[in-house]
Amino acid sequence: MSEGREVDMGNVIGDIVPAAFGVSISPIPLVMLLILLFTERARVNSVAFLLGWLAGVTVLLVIAVFVGSTLDGGDSSPNGWANLVLGALFVLLAVNSFRTRPRRDRPDKKPVWMSKLDTIGPLAAFGLSAVLTGINAKNTPIIIASALTIGSAGLPPGQTVIAAVVFVLVASSTALVIVLAFLLFGEKVEPALQRLRSWLEHNNAYVMMFLFGFLGVSALSNALQAFT
């Protein structure tokens, strides 16, 4: 944030919500969740997976918010450099996603882990979700950068908590909607969930390419604002 810009909770939330949506669209964890919905222990495993998603985002966010709170809120340099590095990283990842995308004329190779999900229990579902959601090339830098934005804004403690809760809920919104739809409507939504799973499996590279590109442009724009 540039010096002289009035910092309030609305500004901070406006800065972090687009990034939180980027976290919410995580194809591999979402495919895992959708596979778990068609196993014998679908209800308990899906709830455990959702709780793991929430925990993975929350733990990393809280740690980074604490670090961000030690920074000088009037100095725009840390956020500016963080967004500059983050933007460059995402642009490179977008290019890599495009270069390594699967060819249409080649059959899809299913990862080995997909066949193992039928046998896992709720504890494993929780752990896998927490790790895969919080620690990966896309989500980890997004969560850290957003946490630094929250922590260094100089908000009162109550507003800092609200901003963090908003980020976690938005970042978990896709998993939350899927699990709630399954628990509330069961078989009625199963065909739609099957179609979503198939689409994500076949278009993972393109989804990631678009997301990395969007997040890269957004981070570079935030860096420019911080330095001007």
C-alpha cells in the first residue's frame, strides 16, 4: 500500500478476496474431494476433508499474519516486493502450465493416488486436505502474501480477525459448497458432481494456466500500486 492511502478493513478485504478465490479453485484437492464423495464413507470423509481444507488455510494464514503484524504498516516496500516476486512467479507458472499441458491426441494418465482414495479414513482425508491445500506452488505464496497484507495494515485486532475469517471462508468456498450440496441433496447432485470431476480432471492444466495468469497480473498490479 502506498504511503498516504487510508487503510481500512474494506480496502484490505478488497485486496485479499481475489487472491482467496484463487485458493478456492484448486483442481487437485477438488478432484480428491469429488472422488471421496463416491466412496463408502463419503459423508464422514467429505466433512473431514473440508475441515482439513479450512485448517490448512487457517494455520498458514495465522502464522503469516503474525509475521506481517511486525512489519511497518507505513512502509510499502515489503508488500511491494512480495507482490512483485509473487507476480513474476505466477507468470512463470502460467507459461509452464501452457508448455506442459496434455496433448488432446494422447490418452489421459490417471494418477496412482486416485485409486487409493477408496481405502482412506477421515483422519487421512483431513491430513491430505490440509497439506495439499495449504502447501503447494499456487496456494502457499497466495496465502502468505494475503496474510502479510492483513498483518501489515495496522487494523485493530477485531478487524484483523474479520479480514482473516473472510479470507479463509472465500478460500474454502468451493469445497464448502460442494460438501454442503452433497450433505443436503445427496443423490440429486451426484450427476452434476460427476460432471464437475470429469471436467476438472481433463482441464486441470488450462484452469491452472488461467489462474496463474490472472493472479500474476493482479500481483504485479498491486506491486505497481505499492511503489507509486
